[in-house]
Amino acid sequence: MAGVEQIKVEAGETGMRLDRWFKAHFPGLGFGHLQKLLRSGQIRIDGARAKADTRIEPGQTIRVPPLGVDKQGAGPLTQKTMRNQDDGDVLSQMLLYEDAKVFVFNKPAGLAVQGGSGVVRHVDDMLEAWRNSKGEKPRLVHRIDRDTSGVLVVARTRLAAMKLSEAFRGRDAKKTYWALVKGVPKKREDKISTWLAKESTPDGDRMRVAQHGEKGADHAVSYYRVVEQAAQALSWLEMEPHTGRTHQLRVHAAHLGCPIIGDPKYFEADQNWEFPGGIQNRMHLHARRIRIPHPDNGVIDVTAPMPQHMRQSWNLLGFDEASAEDDL
């Protein structure tokens, strides 16, 4: 039939419900229309009939008949593209994985997780739109910085929140970040172990490397490895925080002498250093993957696709995403 599309499921859509996938790709398609197409077998996955709650996996092919609505035209989520969307739609577009106990979102850079000075819109407030039939609001169990993009785990029930929070506190959650940094570390992979303390500056609070025993200082441990590099100018680091201190990876990258590109707080370059042409001056730190015990059983393992500005930099530098192995 003319107009039928065969669309491949992408890696970042692992575990997404089929109805959520259509909401993200075809926001103008009504739920009733979708149900009718599913009942009649016009929408199929790898040639087989499917239901609205069918979970999709990377590499599968979704048959999409002529729908009479436009594809998602808003492009990547940014402060600008989110401005005129309601909270429920934005959350749907961010959703990577869901089940009865957990949501996992791909938070865009620039969106705060919680409220604060000057914060108009944040994830915690947006979750009001997804209260369940019992009036229960999804709960945050960890945070990532406002300018950092990537995986954000949210609990759907009180018990799930308790178990997930315990996993984060007990360091059972394994978080992998990708960063583009200035220069190349002396060692290809290493452990970074420092003490960090908060200090007030004219530009707001920031963290600094402190001495062991200094009042208010907390121990912070991170691991990194160099995945690829562009001569001696830039390198792609895969980083894993063992502890969860404020701005930990950002401070540790700067401590290596390789600050994260676009970091507004910790990037300090000499006067002769020029920002590479074609690379946006935005934070190049992305929470790429989370592996955490499920509140019931098994393991949640979700990967988030990079934001557009980082993908643009990777393409410009000729970095291949397949170069990164699963584990450090």
C-alpha cells in the first residue's frame, strides 16, 4: 500500500510501550485511532500483530500505515521546543522505559530535575501530570545536573522509591557517562580519588578539591577511560562515578586538567585556547546508561541517546559510538 512506512526501533527506545512510541513519533494520532489500527492489524511489529502495551526492542520494525497526521516535528527537546508543550507530552517524549514500578527518562540538557532559584520548570513539578488513579505522584530517587542530559530514574510507587533510593545509596546502581573534554588525560584509564567541598562564589555555589580532614569535605571517587581522541585537542571520556557528590564528574575532569567542553562552572582555558569550530559551547556531559536492581526482581538496564549538540560534535570529530564498550 502506498504510504506504508517500515520504521526501525532505535537503541534509546528499549522497553518503550508501543502507544508511547506512537505518542512520541506521531503526537497528532489519537488513542482511539491507534487502537482501531491495532485491532485491524494495520500496525505490526516484525510482521506480527501487537497491542498498545507491547514493549518494543531495538532492531524491531514497526509497520506504520498512512495515518493522516504529521510526524513529530518539534525536533529534539530543548527549552524552546518544550515551551508550548504540556508537561504530560514532554514527559512522553522523554520516556525511554516504563513498567508498573519504574519510569526511566532521557532528561534534556537545560531542564532542571528539581526547583530552585530562577527555575521555572522542572521534572519534579512536571510529574504532577502523571499522578496515577490513586493520586500517587511518581517520585524522584536521584538527580542529575540541570545542564547534564541523560538517564533519570523515577519511581512510580512509594515502595519502589524506597528500594531504588537504597540501591543508589548502597552504590548498587552503575551509572555510565560520556563526556567531551579539553585535551587528553596522561593515563588512558584511571581512578580519581579526591575530597570535595562546597564554596560560595559570585557566580553561585561550586565544588572544589579539598584536603582530607577539611571541614565539610566529602570523599569522591570516579573512574574514567579514554574512548577516542582528536589529536591532543579533545577526547571522549567514558566516566563512572562510584560516589555521588555534587558536580563530581565535572570537578574530577577539571582536576585531570581536562575540563568538560561547555561546562559553565569548571571550564577554565588559557587565553590562547580557541573553542573548536562547529562545536557548540554547551555542556558535553551525558548520562549514557543506568544499570540498577529492579524494585521487584532483575535489573533495569537503559541507554539514552545523546543530545543533538553532542551528536553533532561526535560527527564533526569522526567519533564512532560503537567504539565504546559496555563496561569500563
